[in-house]
Amino acid sequence: MRLSLVTAAAVALSAAATPIERASTSGINDYDCKAQPGKEPIVFLHGLPAPPGLNFLTKLPVFASKGYCVFAPTYGTTAGIIFAGAKVEDSSKEIAGVVDKVLASTGASKVNLVAHSMGTLVAAYYLKFDGGGDKVKTYVGFGPVYNGTTEASLRLLKQWIPGLTDAFCPGCIDAVPPSDVIDRLHEGGVTVPGPTYTNIMSKLDLQVTPYTSGRIDEEGAKNIVLQDACPSDIAGHIGMAVDPNISNMIQWAIDGRNGPLPKCKPFFLAI
């Protein structure tokens, strides 16, 4: 059964998951955490509309347990409930402040940036327009949406109830072409010198359509199609958030993309 972004929103909100504000004993959102040599802090950017504690339920503890200072801010909140629903430009500036705070508190000179779904559009915008290129070492996006999505529910929202969308989820408008944000991002190229860009897409992604919206065909960018690398992994857009193969690919990218991709395990969460 096809799961639309509107349905996904209902699922996420009904899960009653609250954002992780601080977990000082876990290394998650702990501004007393100090970066270890060779382990730049990792900032995770959630998608729409899942709060970070839900979006990265399995990934945050995995990387915190490896000794990374891990941060998963709640950003882009509109109407008090839509996470990552604000205009991309506004969310980008919000993330710029978060990264600056992380660098100042951890003592690191750069961070690693990991984003899912709508977070990838915000991340790419931040890297290009709000100073992220000088402050990010490694960027990894999974379920990325740099070219927008033709997914039906968002397109209908934009076309038929634009006033409501403007009020409650202006970021939704940014993610559906034609989009001034997407046009500006691609003008002169998406990437900037400095960070490495790694993009992980799923052929079974029903929210980012076509899934190839997540490709960046520019120098220094690495594009991975999940099912080409891991034929027994059928994760879709949501499943990638809890897929251990994605976590391993993130680590591979952070480690400098040295050697072949990590070995995969079967994963059967086809959503």
C-alpha cells in the first residue's frame, strides 16, 4: 500500500515521540561533550514531519556509542507541530546557529552533517548559502530531495490549498517543483568546495519521486543506490531511517570513503 507524505505525517505525529532535548549521559545533544581526535561531532537533520528522536531512533545511539558527540536539533517547527515545515531558507539559518554552537562547545573545527528527506534540502542549502561549506567535513544525505518530489500529496497541497500550506508548511512548497529554492540551489551547481557529499537513494522510495531526485552529478559527490549496493535491502523512504546498512554507509563516508562499501545485511522493512 502506498504511504503518502501526508499519511507519513500522521504516523509520525501519532507516535507521540518527543524531541530529544538533552541526554547528558548518552552523548546525544550534550553540549558538555568534547570532540575526540578524529571524531568530528555529527549533526543529524531530521525530515518532514518527524521529530529527531523518532527520525533517528536507532542512529543516534549507534554513533554516540562510538564516541562521537551527536546532535539532533529540532528545527523548522511551524504551528507547533510540523517539524522541518518552515521555509528552507529559515531552517538553513537555524541550522547555521546550531552548527556554530556545536563547534564552540565541543572544541571541534568542523562537524559531520547527516540528513534525511527534507533535511537534505535544508543541508544542501546551508552548505551553499549559510557558511556550511567551511564548517562541514563530511555530508551524507539519505532519501535526498535536491530536485524536489512529484509525490502526489505534497503536490495537491501546493496546488489546491496553497494558503493553508503557506501557513502550516511553507517548506512543503519549497520541496515541490517549480520551486525558487530548488532553482537557486542548482544555479551554478549544488556542491561547494570543502565537504565531501555522499547521497544514498532507494529505488523503493515512494515519498521522493523520482528517487533520482537525490543524485548530485558533480565532482566529489558520491551517489549510492541502495538496491544496487545491497540487493537484499528493500527499505523505502521511511525504512532507511532505521536501516543498519544505511548506518554503515554513513560511517564509511565519515571515515573518508576508503575501500569498498560495507557488506550488507538483508533488510525487509519495505516502507
